[in-house]
Amino acid sequence: MTLREPDRQKLDKLVERLVGDVGAAVSGALVVLGDDLGLFKALADGVPRDVARLAKETGLKERYLREWLSAMAAADYITYDDGTDRFHLTPEQAMVFAQEDSPAFFAGAFQVTQSMWMDEPKIAEAFRSGRGVGWHEHSVCLFRGTERFFRPGYNTHLVSSWIPALNGVEAKLKVGARVADVGCGHGASTILMAQAYPASRFFGFDYHAPSIEKARAAAEEAGVGDRVTFEQATAAEFPPQGYDMVAMFDCLHDMGDPVGAGRHVKETLAPGGTWLIVEPFAHDNLKDNLNPVGRVYYGASTMICTPASLSQEVGLGLGAQAGEMRLRKVALDAGFSHFRRARETPFNMVFEARA
């Protein structure tokens, strides 16, 4: 077999892109470092600082800070003024790296990526054996990073857009409804709904016990502990209590048996109840997902979501880019007769299912 000679221009273009990708990977580690050390928050006021001042304010060592600041400036994550030898965050950079409640906050995404690097040996072994890797088997940074990654989107859209798009659900929540948040993780979505609808009761369920403990503490801190209950339970076993809505946020595709979970949801709903399904945005055809968002989601699906599904019974392995057609089939196979896309964002699809 004769190998075709590579096109030099195409090769140079690919190498140029790889330099950028390696730089992004390296910068990701430094973002996690800066986030852990509180450096972005120390710079969040936008006031230019030289290295000595930042060292004094943070208690960190100048030589390390200069190297970190220089790397972040090279990544355009921090702004450098050559005339004064000072560094600062622009308002846009502060929104992305320092402001936890910003709709553009991105530090959590780098923690999720950190877990992929740390857990790569486990995934490599899964490729060889065919076995899965459970959510609970990942590094702790995944659990915290996932909550911080998804929470800004929930803060921006859940109460203002997604719930109002569901037929009749918001009216029930305002007067007093029962809601189950299945796969609640650290409880960000559950707590947000409880704050918005004080007349309703909310029940968060997750099979991961450490996440449930975090959620309970977060609910108390948020002042909603009197109307939110968090319990350890799987999607197939959470207690039926005649819920007006059962919500699953970015977790249905992680389940080994999403159809079975859907059947259980149907059994737990009150008459006229709604199943709210929020999933990562995806088109139905692979070629349409070959874009920056699809790149992130396929990568996360390879390292986290698909292994999680394959670690469970059935192991359907929907993946984070399942698309509407496959999700619709899950809902219909579970016994729901009504399924529609209620809303979408560049990162999420929001579905309403009814019996």
C-alpha cells in the first residue's frame, strides 16, 4: 500500500491548531489552580495590580504569581499593561472566571475537564474490558465542577424561561405543588426552584450519597431547608408521592435504563403531572454536531456520561449527544404519549412529557 504524501499546507494548519489546543489544555490546569487559590476573585474588582501587591493581598509568593499571571495573560484570560507592569481582569473576564452567579461563569467547566485527565486510566481500562465507570468512581472535582458548570444556566433560564414554557406547571408551582428533582447532584436546580416557588415542596433524589450531603447543607445555607428534602435514591426507586412535576436536569442520558426510569416517573406523577427533561443540546445527525459545542459534549460523553450508563443495568449508553429523536423514543417507550421540545439554548434542550 502506497501512502499518499501529506499536503504541507494542511499539515501546517493542523499543527497550528494543535498548538492552540495544547495551549488551551495547559491553560485549563492554570485556571483550576487560580480558582483554587482565589486569584480570579482577588482580581475581580478590575483594579490593576503589580505582582508585589497581589502577593501581599493573597499571601502567595511573587515568583509563582508572576509566572501564573504571565501564562493567563498569554491566554488572554487576564489583561496585562506593559507600561505599568500590572495585571487586571476586564468586566468580561471577571464574569467568566470570578463571578459565580454570572450566566457566563466557566470555572466549573475546567474542573470537569480536570476530572477527565485524572480519571483517564479508568476509562482506558473500560475501553478494554467493556465495563462502565460509575459516576461515584470519578474524582471529587467532577461533582463540584458539574454543579458549578450547570448552575449559571439554571440561574439564567430555569425559572424565567423553562418552567413557564411548560403547560400549566408554573401556575401549580405558585399555589403549591410537589416536585421531584431526580439526579439532583448538589441540589442547585432544586434549591433554585424552592426559592422561586415558596408555596411548593421539593424533593431531591440522587444515588450519590456525598452529593446528597452537599445538597442538604446548601439548602440550609440558602434558607430553604424547610421546604426541600434531599434523599439518596436511584431514578428507578425514588418514592412515589404524586408529584405534579418530576424534573431531570442533564442526567437522563447518564442512566443505564432511561426507559425504566421513565416508566417509574410515570408511576410517581399525579394525574396531569409533567416530566421535565433537560438535556445537552444536540442535533439528531452526527454531522450536525461537529462543532465547538458538540466537541465539548462528545468529549464529556466519552469520558463521563457513556461510561456511567454502561456501568448500570441495561447500559443503553445514550450519550450526551443523544438528540431529540432518541430522547423522544425513550419517553414514548416509557409510556408517555405527549412529548415536545419546549425551549432550547445553545447548550440545552428542554422537553415536556405527559402521559
